[in-house]
Amino acid sequence: MKIALYGHFMYQLAAGLRAQTDHDVHLFLDSETMPTCLRDEPLLDDPTFATSAPWVGGREILRPGDAEIARRLADYDVAIVTDLGPIFAERSGIPYIFFPAGWDLTHAPFPVRARSSRRRGRADVVDTVIGIRQRRGIRRATSIWGPAFKPFRSATRRLGVALGGCLPQAIDTDLFRPREPVADRTAPISVFHPARLMFAPDPFIIETGGWKRNDLLLHGFALAVADGFDGRLLLVEREGSSDENLARRLIDDLSISDRVDWLGTGRGIEFTWREIVDVYQACDISSDDFGGWFGLAALEGASCGRPVLNHLEPGVMKSEYPGGHPFVQGSDAESIRTALLDLADRDHREAVGRASRDWVMEHHDRGVVAERCVRMLEEIGLA
């Protein structure tokens, strides 16, 4: 079977399908929006695996049926698409799965509701056209694969469609692998938080899952330090971190500036996966968002054998992972304080880290996800 994948979010799944199955797999990436994390991935140099080109422009959005990417997708038996892929997959004439990354389901189809998140003027017109096309593409997808966290539930309800099952996010567990903890037991405990800093309570950002509530981590860390936690907090200067200045002021107000390190590439761009993995491996505790769901940052930290502190919707996690999960939960500053103090015990920290690695290998290793993907395609008659 010939399987096309479109969008940056599909890279790890495409790599897993290529390695674990006999199917003809090809990944299409938009060169104009290539994220930094992918830029040094060696597989992208293989033209039999991936093609990168400026697939999406104004002309393609206005006339998606004439777009080159729509014609390329038509050469395959099935497509799995993310980002604006539904716009072009719908015009390709083949069955396709929509695998939402986040904004492509929660923002793009709703240009009026999303207007607070963009500049006004020409962007309003462009986003309105994208929204019309994206809604049509999503509604005509053969199935939509995504976790039933609240932002996705709200978006699919507004669109009048339903989630057709959850294919877990895939991760390269060979790259994101454990490294032995530093032997120095006297060194401060490092807490790495790679997420964008977004905690101002904007109603649209809250509704669509972008409210990361990182301020809870700052408050909880300060409380733990006041109770004797000898730690350092590692934050990342990164694009899209809209509340970074607010975070800096809060850090000063909490009197923890001397315990916070800001990481950056020094090149005006974000870290690649092959750069950021060193930070995960060197830290003691990793931390993701506190908004109710999780993304790649949680999986990357867990895959490196580090305890991951976050907050997740318990009902969704129980449904998707009946056997449980290893993430350490913190829903407010006090529970985060308690979690950090518990994780100060090295033996406990390492035990949670081992369980985290085992859980990722069982559910999110890209080879495991690839095999599950094929089974899900078979269940809906596409393989």
C-alpha cells in the first residue's frame, strides 16, 4: 500500500512506518514553515522518504484543486495529514485521515473566534479563506485521530464531527534515551521546563488549550525552595513564548531569580531535537504544561528516563491508557511544591524515571505507533 503523510507533525510516524512496515511511505513537508526541531534530521536528506517544497501559498489556498501537493497526494492509496493538509487531501480524491496537531483543529477552522490571536487587516481575509477550506477538509476526512482532551472535544463538537480514535504521538526513543544521572549527590536538583510560557488567562487561549499555566510551576518551585528544596529551574527563551516577560517579572517577585537559568541557542532560533536531548538527559526532573493535556515535551522527558511533572485530564488519560501513566500530577502551586519535595529523593526520582521510560516504550515508541497505525487503517477498511 502507498501511504502519504503530510505535515511536520507526521515526521516520527512516517519514520516508524518506513522502518516497521513494508508499505511505500512518503512524507511531504512545507519548506516555508519547517520547524527548527527537524532541521538536522538525517532522514530528510533521503528523497525516497521525504519531499520538502513550498506547497502552501496564497494561490494554493484559493485554488487547492490545482495545487501541486493535491496532485502528488493523488498518487497514493491513503493519506494521513496534519496542519493544513485536509485542504489539499480533500481535493486529491483519495481517502485520508486527519491527525490534528492542535491549532489546525482548534484555531484554523474558526477564524472569527481566533481573531484575538492575530493581527487585524489582511490576515482576517486570509484566515477566513483558510478557515472555510479547513472546515470542509476536516469534515470530509475518513476519520479524525486524536486524543479526546477538552480542546479537541470542543472543536469537533463545533464542527459537527467526531474523533475516530486516538493514535498516540510517536517519538524517536533511540534519540531520546536515558543517560546515567550525574553522580554528584550534592548538586542542586535541576528542573527543566521547555514549554512556551503562556499563562495570561485569555479566554480563547484557554478554550483552545494554549493556556499552559506555567505560573503554577514558578509558584510551586518557589514554595518548594522555601521548604528547603535545593533546585534550579531551567527555562527556554523561545519563539511564541508570549508571556516570557511576565514570567521574568514573576520570578523576580518570587525572589527565585538566582535559581533560574534561561537557555537559548544564541542563534536567534530554537533548539533542534538533537540539541535539546542533551538538556533532557542532563536534568533531574522534566516538566510539561499544566493545562490538562500533554505534547511532545512530556514524551521527550519521559523517554529520557526523567520524571515528568504536569497536569492532565484524569478521565481522558484513564480512557486512553487504562493501565495508568507515570506523569507526576500537579494541579496547583501547593501540589507542585509537594511533588518537587517528593522527587528530591534520588531513589524515588530514578524509580519514576524508569517507569516513565518503560511507559513511553510501550505506548509511544515510533515503531509501536506505526504498527498501531496500520491496525487502525485496517479497522476502517483502508489497509
